[in-house]
Amino acid sequence: MNSRPPSPASEPGPGPAGSGTAPPEPGAPVGRRLVLAMLGLGAVGVAAAPVLQKGLENGLGAVADKDPTGLTGLLPNGGGFRYYSVVSSVARKSPADYGLKVDGLVERPATYTLDALKALPQTRIVRDVQCVTGWRVPETPFEGVRLSALLDAAGVSPGAKAVRFTCFDGAYSESLTLEQARRDDVLVALRMRDEPLAHAHGGPVRLYVAPMYFYKSAKWLSGITVTDSVRPGYWEELGYDVDAWVGRSNGRDDAPTV
Ligand SMILES: Nc1nc2c(c(=O)[nH]1)N[C@H]1C(S)=C(S)[C@@H](COP(=O)(O)O)O[C@H]1N2
Ligand SMILES: [Mo]
């Protein structure tokens, strides 16, 4: 079982590591977190469910766009997923608008269109998804291009040690060591649950890091930058573990996903 107290319902992402009362770091979206604290996640999720269900049928993304931080909670059609975003809305990217930039310490920087990513060999992985706040979704297929393939194509320069991920929501970021990034179960995912990645789940392209807590799987992925050291991501600046192995980090002992 989790040895830590459950995170407060107000927390949009993983929930504070360690203490539920730690003040947000500078630059954190303080205002929104306070608003969420007043709303109360659970009550809103339940009360809003029928309305949201209706919205879902009209398109999942439309609902999630109006939901700043995963307040939709456990949606009837969500298959157990909660929808998270650290910003209040994320502009949709059509396939024509989308680009994934690979740069930093590489010999051949590149920008991939969605079609270019689709044209590369695809890998499908089916594992449980585990969020650091405790929810778990069993056996979820993700499919896409191995991150290692994009790194190989870019030609990682000597001395490179890590990879930084940025997102077109303009706020979220993540990181992996180069060794982690080269694992076979780390994907630049184009599909989830055997469908194109919905906007609400970070479509058209998100990162998928199978062995780690789901906060590592950056949604709305737009940048992959090879760096000389690990730069902690959004939640990691707020105290979460950078090496976020499921069951072996963040003071948790969940069953590993890999
Ligand atoms: N860009 C971005 N990626 C993100 C997040 C986010 O807020 N913004 N939240 C993370 C967290 S804490 C989780 S649990 C998962 C949620 O993915 P889902 O919304 O598809 O369920 O996305 C991760 N990736
Ligand atoms: Mo999470």
C-alpha cells in the first residue's frame, strides 16, 4: 500500500510529494490550485458526470478543453483515465499544424510532421498505466515510434546525457536520462487504446514511458531536446522523483507496470 497520505483533491497532477501543505514553488500556477482546492475534485467530478458524458459523445476533447486540470475525474467513457492538464486550455493541433522538433546535442536536428512519424516503424505496447496519485488503468495499448529510433536518426552527440521534452501546452516539461530514453518501452505515441490519440490524452502525439509513473508521459509533445544533464520536469520541480519507476519511487510501492 501507499505509505504516504493521499494527495489532496485539489492537486491537478500527481499531488505533492511528501507534504500536502508544502507551498507551491515559484512559477507554479498558484491561483488555479487554490481555486481547485475550493471546488473539491471529487464532488465536482460526480455532480458533473452526466453533463460531461453528453459532452463526451460530442467529442472528448471539447469537454477536456473546458476542464483545467482533470476535474472531469473518472468519466464514464474514460475507461478509468483521468484527464490532466496543468494549464486551463490547450489549443488543438490538426495534423497539418503539428510538428515535433528534435534538437539540442544532435548531429541532425529535424522536425517531424505527423505523417512523417506515421511512416516510421510502429511499436505497440500493452501495459498497465499507473498515476502517482494512485489510480491505475489495466492493460492499455499505446502505439508509436520508439524514442530510440528518433534519437538514432538525429545522431546523438558525444557528451550528451539526457533528453528534455516540451509540450505545445506551453507549460509542461519532462526529462529522461539518455539510457532511459533508449529503452524499448519508451514511445513517441500516436495511438492509445487502438485509436488515434485524442486531444484530451495529449494528441496528436504524446510521450509514453511504460515503466514509470504516468506524469513522465508528457502530453501534447512538441519538442525533444538532447541535453548534457537531466533538467527536472514540471512536477519534478515540485518535488516528484525524476527517476519515476513505478513501485520504486515517490515513496510508493505499486506493482511495477513493466
Ligand atoms: N502536457 C502535459 N502532460 C501531462 C500532464 C499535464 O498536465 N500536461 N499530466 C501528467 C499526469 S500527472 C498524468 S497522470 C498523465 C495523465 O494523462 P491522461 O490525461 O491521458 O490521463 O499525463 C501526464 N502528462
Ligand atoms: Mo498523474
